[in-house]
Amino acid sequence: MREAAAIATEASLLDIRNLQIRLRRTRGAGLSVLDGVSLTVERGETIGIVGESGCGKSVLSLSILGLLPSAMRIGGGEIWYEGRHPLHTMTDRDIRAFRGKEIAMIFQDPMSSLNHGLTIGYQITETLRLHLGYSRKEARERAVWLLRKVGLPRPESLLREYPHQLSGGMRQRVMIAIAVSCNPGLLIADEPTTALDVTIQAQILDLMRQIREEDGTSILLISHDFGVIADMCDRVLVMYAGQIVESGTVDDLFERPLHPYTAGLLRSIPTPAKKNSPLYSIEGHVPALHERGAGCRFASRCAHATERCRTEQPELVAYRGGHAARCFLAEAEGGNRHAAV
Amino acid sequence: MPPSEPLVELNGITKSYAKPVSLFKRQTLRAVDGVSLSVRQGETLGLVGESGCGKSTTGQIAARLLAPSGGKLLYRGEDVTGAGAGALRRALRRRIQYVFQDPFTSLNPRFPIGRLLGEPLKINRLCGRKERQLRVGEMLETIGLDASYAKRYPHELSGGQRQRIGIARALILNPEFVVLDEPVSALDVSVQAQILNLLKKLQREFSLTYLFISHDLNVIHYMSDKVAVMYLGKIVETADVDSLYSRPLHPYTQALMSFVPADDLRAKREKIILKGDLPNPLAIPAGCPFQTRCAHVHERCLSAAPSLKEASPGHSVSCHLYA
């Protein structure tokens, strides 16, 4: 892991420690949606979170901004911003000063996150006037500059247009313009390109790279697409059934996956070389909340599961170079052998 | 597979819609513009393109779910373009089937799986109740579920299982030709792999011919023998899968191919990032439809539309660079 000294002198931009997200008031009250999730994001770094639907990656991103659905609550753990702002204890009122200013978010579908009834101009200047106290005129000028920065044509007239008049790619650019309007320290991007066509996807990823380089913004990128993650990130976290099961640098993770789940996912991608052979697929399904037993959550689908895996929960253990995995097999090998599937 | 006659042939197919722009004015939207394709028996033709390029419309015309506005559709050499509803039902519906992207919206939530799968047999009066149950059970096993699923309802199934049902329903009539319209786009990668494997297995077992529509270049590569690339209602390039992926000719295909991750996902590739968006399909520019985003655009592209010409055997491209 990172040297302790460095952490002491300069706190991480975002530091999530042992976060638990639980369901409120259900039959099985207290069921955990997220279980012991810890992660840090350093300044200027891009962290990827990858996993299949229902693994909790979106819940994680929502919890950072205090946007959890009403059925969920933080049941334990801490979320620190810049080492001194405890986001996990803040009231909704206090967290609003961070949301959109220090930490901004872009979602998968720009159509449902932009307001249909308000002009593009209003939606960009709103943030600037609220958080930075700009005058109407200043905000307008900055908005034009922002639209140009994200590569949109004819920014002046765009300000008077409505979201439905724009294409999907243009809307996502507007979302990014709003997100970076206050120069946030952290940009959370939840499947930012999933709803877009491949040529547009490449443009948007390129824009995010440009913003990271120009403004030094850290990015937390959530995606189910390993290609996008490999392309954009420094470090990656793999989530499965509400837990981080593996984390490491892009190189470590893709070259030497330690967890059988990661290895299985990588093998199931239909890359060109696999054309004439059957694809590997992970049998079974992700256990639902109430099906998560005492053992390893991947045990029911793992070809190497032992009796111990079914009864005892492995810890996330860090090995060489900070490459960590939650697997007894990796533990037995001391993280020296990558996972077979 | 012997190089046989094409099973399905689209010949200069167009499909246009009149879109009202104001109370008195209508504008023509050409969703599909002069598309010619042929699919040989036992082959998979991949159709790739971005949203709104007309690939689903083309698929629906190939399955004769939609009637084209112009051009001809041949099935086993027979013109079925103008076939009436009765003739279609008798002759074609059993032989051509369609699998939709989202199995949840294409399965009636109030019917149990057994009834959903038995319905096509019943409508076509192929067998009695007893035999129907038997065939439903067999089909469920073929697609990797057990017969007990016949009593369940669509909402009880996962996305991957629902897509299996969508496929089973298409296959229960023993068709020859199946149009698969983004069949794995809504699924997670591990489930996607299961469905792709299943589709390949079924193709071998039942000697099926596929038209496989997808925007995912990896999936298209994995599934197809031949690939056609569509842009704004036109085929811009078509070739064998290897030829297309290793030597793309059209600037649009070249850009698409630059996004295909290498087998080693970490290998950084030079990506060709296109300027701008797809033009509004109501206002497609004269000349080459790709001119607004093309890096090689020259004067001729602005005035004359290129046509699909063979650049090397089996590899055709619609671009002035190769004319």
C-alpha cells in the first residue's frame, strides 16, 4: 500500500474507510448493500470501479454525495474529503456546499439528469451563481467559455436552447460543462459513455482526459466496460456483490488478476483472438442481498471454491505493489500466482 | 458449408417515412437508402452502425416485419417484397424469426413461460396441446433451462434467462433465418458470453442463418462471417470479417476499428476521434453522407454521393478515395 508517511503529510482527496450501506426498514432490516468498502483517490488520479449490474458501484458513488435513495442509509464507516470534511456525518444542507462545487457528478443518461424545461444557459449559470456568487453577466461569459471548452459549437446560441434540441453526445458535453463549471477537485462519472455511440464515446472520454490534464481534476470512473477502464484509469477496483474483491494498478489487474471473478470477467470479453473458440462464461448468478451467506460471496460460482470458502469470509489482503484481493487462494499463494479460472 | 445461393437477398431496399414538421408540411426521412445485402445459408452477416443509422429498420425489412418503400426482398430467390399478410403467414413467418434487444418488453408479463413458448405453435396450428407441452419442455432444455421454467413468469427470470426465452420463442418454429437485433446489448459481460455461446451452438445444431445486428464491434467480430457497416441509412462498407477488421477502407470504418480494444486491453491504440455528431437524418447533406465528419473530405465528396464498389474481391466500399 501507499507509504504511511505520505498519507500523514498530505491527506488523500477522497478517503472512504470501511463504508457500510444498509437498507432501512425492510423485512430483513439491516441487510448490507455495501460491505466494508475502502478506497482512496489522490489528487489528479483516475480510479476505475468496475463490476456487473447490482454490484453496488452506483450506490457507492451516490453515497459520496449524500444522494443515497431513501431506502438506504450509511450504516458505518467514514467518507473524508481532503482529510478534513467528513461527508458521512454532514447534514443535507452542509453537503450541498460540496455537491457540484468540490465534487461533481456526471451520470449515464444526460437526458434524465438535465431539466427538460430549462435552457442550457440557465442550467450552467445556476451552478456558477449559486456556488461562486457570479453575477448574471459573469456567469454568462463563463458559461460560453465552458461550452467552448467542452467542444460545443456556437455556444452563444446554445445557451438559449433546450436539452431536447441537442443530440446525446452534445447533452453529455453540456453535463460535463456543468460538472466542471466550478473546477471541482473530484469528478464522479457513473457510466458516462454507456448510452452513447462508439464514435461519440471516444470523443467524451477524450474530453474527460483533457479536463484531467488541464485542471488536475481527479476522476472516479464507474463502468462495466473493461476497455474504457483500461483506457482511462491509473488504478482499478473490482466490485462483486457489494464488496471490493480486487484492486490494483491497471497493469497488475489486467495482467495478473488475483481474484477468480476478475479473471473470469476478463476471459469472457469477446476479443478478436477468441473468435473461433467458445467464450468463457461465469456460471450461476450474483447472489441477491438475502442470499449472501457467511462465506465468500463468489463461492457459489467459483470453480476453485473449498469448504473454507463456503463458510468463512476472506479479507481484502494487499500484496506486492498494493495489488489486493479478497480470496483465500490468493492468500495461500501469497499473491504470487494469478488466478486461474 | 457449400457456397450456396443466398437465402435472403435485399436489393436496393429503401424505407422512408413522412415526418410532419409543421401542420401542413411533411418531410421525408430516409431511414434506409438503397441497401443491398445478401445472406447465404448457414452464414452470419453482422450489421454494425450507430444508433439511428437504420440497422434495425433493415433487420425488420429482412424479416419482412416491415414492408420496404422501394427495392426488392428475395427469400430463396423468390420475390416476397409485396407478399400479402396471408401469404406471409403461410410461407414466411415460420421460416423467418426475430429476436429483440430487450426480452422484458417483448414478453407478455402475464403469460407463463410455457404459454409464451407454446403460442407460436398454437397460432400456426402445428400440434395439439400434449405435443406442445412436450416441445416447450424440449426447447427449454435446448436453451439451457429446465422444464420447470414453463410455469414461471417473465419477472421471475434474470435478464440472461429472459433473453434465452426470447431466443427459444424464435426457434420453436424451427426457422431457417433469424434476425438478432442487439440480443446481448442489455446484458452484463459474463451473461453476454453465455448467450453468444448459446447462439453459436444453436446455429450449428439447427443450421441457422443469422442477421446479427449490434453496435458492439467485439460482439460483431465474434459472431459474424461477413460484416456490413451502415451509416445514415446506407451501407458504406462490406467484407469478410477478417478483411474488414484488419484492412478497413472507409474512413468511418477505420475510425470504428480504432476503438476495438486489442486482445491485450492495456495496449494503447491510436484512436481516430471523429469530429462532430451524426448529421440530422432529416437533413442529410448532398454528396457523401459522411462528409461532415470525414478527415479526407475533398470537393467531390460534397457534390457526388459515392456508390458501393468492390475494392478487392469480396470487399466493397462506398468512398471516393477508392473510386
